[in-house]
Amino acid sequence: MGRIKGAAIRARLDFLRSQHGDEAVTKVVDTLEPMDQVVLSGTVLPSIWYPFHVLANLDEAIRRELGDGSQDVFEQAGDHVARQHARTIYKVFFRETDPDRVLKLASCIFANYYSGLGRVSVRSGEEAIGMSAAWLHAGARTVLSSPVLIADDVACESMARWHALLARGAAPADALAEVSDTADDVVPVLSFGAGW
């Protein structure tokens, strides 16, 4: 089963709230299955993995209830999220003027929010290699993944430092090596791809 970080679900809920109001959030969530309603009615934590179907079902309900069956509402949602992220750590993308570099950096981020999509079952430790190969095959130049679970605080600190090094021009593999060498904790992350 695919998984998605709560940050992606929260971004969709924040879009609904800011553009359509609390009533629209209630209207959309009320059309969902009871288990999805339980998840979305509580506090969705940004760093927790949730079943991917929660976002897929939410998106379908948004399209049906607010988008008149059209996908146009997701263009608005994407624009909203991009504007919100322009004020966060992702602002590095908005300072970049080289489109190739932007794509190179962006391709490294996707795996932080989505996991296991397209796989029916995963044996322990194989997700790091299987998903990495899938993203590389799909065109990502570099993929970071871990064969083991990483504590959120270690991952957050390590990936923030890694992104900062990338923003200064370090190659992804070199940046990961530096992060691993200077970290207080073990950073069990592998770099796949060309790493330039």
C-alpha cells in the first residue's frame, strides 16, 4: 500500500480552508468513508505516514463536490501550495534561475512525501532499492532513501543540512557524505543515481 506524509494531506486541507472555508472542508469530509473521516477530522501530523488512499479519496471528493467533476480545482490547489512553500525551506527553488538545476533539486524531494506507491508488497529493506530504481527510471537524477526507519528529528536535521549544501552547489552524493560525516547521529541514507 502506498503511503503519503501528513504534510501533503495538510496542504490540501489548508487549500480547502483558505479558498473555500471551513464549511467546504466539512462538506467534502462528510462524503468520505468513515475511516477517512476519522483521519481527516483529527489533527493530521505533517511528519507521520498515512495511507495514500486518504489523499486520493479526499481529492476525488474535492473534485466531485467543489470542482464540478473537473480537475481545474487542483491547478488552484497547486498554485496555493506553491505560494505557501515559497516562504519555507523550498524558497531555494524560487531563487534558482537554471531550470535544469530546479528539476534536479525537485526530483530529490518527492520521496520525502510519497512512499511505496505502485508496489503491492515490500520485503523489509527492499523499498529503498525498489522505489529508488523506479524514480531513477522515471527520470530523477538522484534519489535518497533509507533501508531502515529514521527518527524524524534526525531526518529533519539531516535533510535540511543536505538541502542547504545542495543550494550552495554541492553534488547530492557529496552533500550526503558531508552530512553523514558531521552528524551527531547515524544517518542511514543512501544516494542513488549519478549524484551530480
